[in-house]
Amino acid sequence: MIYIIYTVLLFNVLVVIFKFFEKFKIDNLQALIVNYFTAAACGYFFSNQNISLSYFLNAPWLYHAIVLGFLFIVVFNFYAFGTQKVGIAVSTVANKMSLIIPVAVVLIMDSSDHLTISKSLGFILAIIGIYLATTNNGKLSFNKKYLWLILIIFIGQGISDSIFNNSKDYLQEGEDMQFFIALFTMAGLSGLFILTGKALKSRPKLELKNILWGILFGIPNFFSLFYFLEALKIYKTTGNTSIVFPLVSMGVVVISAVIGIVFFREKLSKGNWIGILFALASIAVFSL
């Protein structure tokens, strides 16, 4: 449980930092690219093995890292685009609801993980909690022509989480850091590719503040995924991998709501409060 708590707290650190991106007019893509290379550097710093190109090319998890790195930057860009076209609430619901996909994959593919009555109750409470906590009194409205965008966010995030979970089965003892080096490097390179494409049209200016905030974002980002992977490994041994995803999502929803109220003076609707109660009930069910 301690690794889930670490993951939730670090994810919320990322949420807070991201709020400052808008305040200080940080270029999201530039900061994200720096963030991923910073996270890769963290993996290198904490690695206790010699690293060579041949090692990575022969690693059984290399394809997982490549696909994940690509998905990380692509899904986030679609999420950012979604907040502009269909709103933050709709994009957040699509992103959070995507936990259905990795949970379903685990329950189907992992013979040690079974759908029990208590898990079913926890999942239902989690879905209701996410919806109510991230919408305005349970109401969502958006231009139907952007339904494809919502589906991409939902499916993309779900596939990303599923692959991330599956990658743990290919990692040998002590290979976590090498995996993160490859994953974050690929994400950074994918970001550079996208930035290059944009530069051909608008020639964005590289600013020091984007680099500094990217570094600040990259360090907790590295540790959040490190602890998330550790949580998945531990719960795998007890046949409960499927509950990690809703526990993390519920924890992020609840803590981010508290942070929003205390530090950013955000106001929650009655529906939001009900959603938070459902989220807490879900956490209680899974914890027990």
C-alpha cells in the first residue's frame, strides 16, 4: 500500500506543477520533452549496471518501452488538444475512465487475479466517483464531432496503462532503471519529432523557463512511475493487480480535490463532493 500512496502523492505533485504551466505560460510540448529526458537521466543516475546499446537491443522489454514512450507524448498531446476542444471535464473523464481497459486486460490475462464481489463493488464505486468528481453535477456536454477525440484519449491511455503493466513481466531483477531509461528517452525523442514538425510551420521559440519547468516536472514524474511499477509488482504476487489502477485513480481524484480547495481556492459542486465520497468508499473497499 505504501507504494500506491507514494504514487498518488507524486502524481498530485505533477498536477500542481502542471497548474503552474498555465500560470507562467509554459510551452507544454517543450517542457514535456525536457521532462522526459530529465526522467531518463534519473534512471541513468540510479542505475547500478553498465549500459550499452547491445544491452537495450537484446532486452525483451524494449518494444514495450518504445511503444510506451511514443504513447506517452501522443496521448498527452491529444489530452491537451481535448481540453481545448471539448473541455477539461470531458477530457479528464475520458482519461480517468480508461482504467476500465487495463483492469479488464488484467482480469482476462492474469489467471491469478479474479473478479470478486468486493472488487466489482469497488470498481463500480470508482467509476461513479470519477464521473461525479470530475464533472459539473454529473453533466457533460460537448460537440459530437469531437467524439473521436474522446475515444482516442480513452483508448490511448487505457492501452498505455495496459502495456506498462504487462512490461513488468519481462523485467529481470535490477532492470527497472534500464527500462525507464529506454521508455523516457523514446518519449523525449518522439516529442522532438513532433516539435520539429511544428517548427516547420510556426518556428516556436525555445525559452529557458520551459527547460527549467521541464526539469522540475521530470524528477517527480520519474519517481511516480517507478513507484507505480513497484506497486504493480507487489500486488501481482497477491493476485490483486487489477485494484492498483482504481486505487491510484481514486487517490489522485481525492487528493487533487483537496489541493484545489486548499491552495487554489477551487469550489466543488454538490455532485463533486458526492463523487469524492464514492471515491473514498471505493478506496475503503479495495483496501479491505
